[in-house]
Amino acid sequence: MAGVFDKLIAGVNKGVTTVGANSKALIEKTKHNTAISALENERDKFLKSLGQQIYDKYRADDSATFDDVVVGTISEIGRCNETIARHRDEIKRIDEEVKRVLAEADEAAAVASASSASSSESGCTCGFENPLNSKFCAKCGKSLNT
């Protein structure tokens, strides 16, 4: 009977670990995805501004100050792209961490299941596996040293 409870406890522990890891990951990934969305919107504004600046300089035929105006906007677009890439890398790291935690939970559940299975039965010299607390073998009647 103890083996059943050990398996139940191992299953519950695995479930708790799974829910905990996935919940934490969801919260962290949502924060990063929100930041990515805001940065993409900011980058889009910079791109629109860049296009407008280029068009205005072209129409004014003012190529002397063209580089000065455009370079700042281009560097801001690059900053947004770099920050977005860092957030995406962090999301990948979170996914890998969740996979690692779930693999550890699977391994712990398997170990608990194997140990409860081996401790829930008592072997007899005749080869029959008896329940753990048995005093005598159910097959041959021999006394079991428990």
C-alpha cells in the first residue's frame, strides 16, 4: 500500500513542479514579449521618422546636413533591434530552463516510482514476489524474514 502512496506523492510533486515552472516561465515570457512589442512600436516610429527625414531632405535638396539628421535615427533603430534581440534570447533561455526543470521532475518521478515498486514487494527464495509486509510466501508457504 505504501508503494501506491509513494507513486501518488511522486506524481503530485511532478505536477506541482510542472505547474510552478510553466507559471513562472509564462510570467517572464509575457514581460519580455510586452517589452518586445513596445520596442517594435518604437522602432516603427523611428523608421517612419527616418523615411520622412529622407523625403524632406530630398525635396529640399539639402544633402549637406542629410547625414547628421539621419545618423541619429538610424542609431536609435539599431538600439531597438539590439534590445529586441536580447529579449528574444532571454525567452529562449527561459524555455530551456523550463525544459531542464521538467526533465528533472520526470527523472525524480521515475526514481520515486522505481524505488516504491522495489520496496513494495518482498521476494521469496522460490522466486515469488510477495507483498512487503508478508510473513509467509503466498506460493510456497515459507517464512519470510522481514
